[in-house]
Amino acid sequence: MLASGSSGNSAFIATERTRLLVDAGLSFRELSKRLAAIGEQPDRIDAVLITHEHSDHISGLARFARRVPVPIYLTRLTAPAIEWDGMTPRLEPFQAGARLAVGDIEIDSFTIPHDAVDPVGFSFRAQGIKIGLATDLGYIPDSIKFHLRGSQVLMLESNHDLDMLKVGPYPWAVKQRVMSRNGHLSNDVVGDFVSHEFDPSTATLILGHLSEHNNHPEIARIVARQALDRRGLATQLVVASQKEPTEVFRF
């Protein structure tokens, strides 16, 4: 994870042959800096995948597409919702739920419940490894649980602490949106999922998209760790940051 939070999101997934960027919610300069921190650079990326059109996921996309003219994969409904700043990017539209292939990486897209035009999550498969990525969702329906099952690495939203949200600075209408079934996952919902339906074969759980105002990394970590401990799981637990990349997970 290059960045994850309310102000900008981007992830990097690669094999020896193929390099993917998932979302581009950072400036080109910042994205280049964070790629450099893990020994990568923008012009080596083969494709960009977009989950949805909210600014914290696409604010740097047009600039990136201008500098690195690689294919951009996004749903047919999402593409018209993005402002391309007068340029014509190399779009590869797909229907939500479609299976894609970029290089040697097979990608399944799946619809997520969020207040965007046509938001999706992804699972990635290559060389016997599966990675699941689902953020910006108000709840976890069975269809998403199915797609996340069997992931060696799972990146899941743990956006807010419910008590912090209720007493926090947001207007009540925004609080209602965040708590809705088209909003964001709370720490408690994630804890309940880990307690009852989390795949015990998952080696690494990454908590992401934490709210700057309505959560704290240690609260999210404690809730998830307690849930893992109740099941006797030694799963590696990582809390992704807005400010710096996570470690690189290698298989």
C-alpha cells in the first residue's frame, strides 16, 4: 500500500513481469516518491486500475495518465464521471463483475456498496498467490466475502471508530452517510467479520482507509487483533498509513 486514508489512496501490485497501480489518489510527484521508496518508478507500470471516482482515489489520475500513457481499467459507468483535464487517456472500460487479465495477473472485479457511480473491489491472482482489496464499503455482503476468501493478503477498510465518529467534527448528515450501508466500515464491523468469517488461511491482514478524524491506528489495530486472538490466529496485522507506504509483502 503506497497510501491509504481519507486524503489519498494507491496500491502497487507486481510480479516479475507485470506491475499494476490500483487507484491514483496522490500527486504524480508524491506517487513517484513513494514508488521510489520501494525501488519502483512510474514509467515501469503496465496499467492502472480504478475502484471508483471519488477524489481520494483519482486526484492524481489525469496527471499520471498524461505522464505515463498506460491503459486505465475502470468500469463503463465510472469513466464518464472522471474529469480528464482535456486529454484522451487509454481507457479499458469493463463491466463490474468482469474478469480481467493484465500480463500474468488475473483480476476479478466485484461490486461494492458505496455511494459512488459504480464502485468495485478487486482480487488479484498470479503464481498461486491471491490478494484481495476492498475499501469504501458500507457493509460486507456475501458476494464480497466470496471474492475475498482464499486471499494470502487481504486489504480491508477499517474506516472509523463509531464512538469517535458520533462525537467528532463532521455534520450529522455526513455522519449518517459514513454509517450507512453505502458508507464506510467501522472497526467493530471489521472485528465481527474477523471473528466469524475471516479466512484463517490469510497470512496478512492490512487495515486501510482509516479516517483522520474519526479513528486512530491503535484502536483499529486492537479491535482486529483481539478478534484474531479469539480465533487463535497468528495472522500478520498491518495498519496502512496515509503518510507512508507499508512494508513490501513478498511471496
